Amino acid sequence: MKNVTLVLIAFFSTLVVSGQSIFERYANSDDVSLVSISPKMFKMLGQMSINFDDSESQEYLEMVSSINNFKVLISGNDEVSTEMLKWVNQEVSSEDLEELMIIKDPEADVSFYVKEGKSEDYVEKLLMYVTEHSGSTKNALEINGRNIESVLLLLEGDIDLNKISKLTDQMNLPGGNQLKKAQQKKSL
């Protein structure tokens, strides 16, 4: 009976670990930086009754209120980066995400995947994965003094690709320029 109990515990613990998203798995790890904005926070931002005089501020508020989930995972650890890539591949396959764009250059590779939304310029889900090439230490990405090996960005909601690159620019996230290029490619 004791052996059966141990086998069941082991089985269910592997289900829990495999059922966790990569963001949950590394939320408390010292090897990553995590930005996670909950749907409730986006809802609060959208319900703010602020009168903006300039149209850019109003457009920004409308864009933010259309996002239900925003998560960024950043790591310089090779093992975590490998896990991030595995998760991206599983997510692309299981969620039937469409490859929007891949950029390969001497410094980094950037991949964008989307799940179509209500129209051509909108997506329900945007997944971006950036991996820096190890030999590019001359131009290494750094945030707060930490070297970056990989960046994983997940956005969910009713996302207008024409506006989302502004958000990544304002948050100074790696991959913002590539996101602009991806949006331009999708518009063609």
C-alpha cells in the first residue's frame, strides 16, 4: 500500500509540474526576472475615468484595456532558456499558433507566434521568444546589470498589432523593434 501511495504521489506531482506554465514554474527563481500583470490590473486601468487631452494617451489607455494577460520572463541561465524554448514549442503546437515572423541576426534570434483574433490586425495571443547568441557578448543585452540570454513575452486579449509595439517601447522591453517589423509584415 505504501508503494502504491508513493507512485500516485509521484504521478500527480509530475502532472502538476507539467501543467504549470513556464511563468508559474520560475516565478520565485533567482535565475529569472518576471513581469506579470494580471487581468484585474488591466481591467482597473481600462475603468479609470481619466480625461486625456491628447489622443496618444487615450489610444494608450484603450490599448492597455484590451490586454487580459501580460507576462515577460527574462533569464541569462542556459538551463532556464532551454526550458523556455521547450515551453514555446509546446505552446505553439498545443495552441495551434501561427508563425508571424522569425528574425535571425548575428546578435539574437526573435520568433513571433500569434493566434488570430477578430480581424486581420488583431490577435488573441502573441508569443515572442528572443534568444541571444552566446558569442555576441560585445553587444550583449543587459537589464539592471544582468546579462540576458532569453526573453519570453506572452500577451493575451484583443490585441491590436498596430498599437502593441508602442507598449513594448514604453516598457523598454527587448524585441520592441522586432515587434514593429512583425506588425508591418502582418499588415502587408
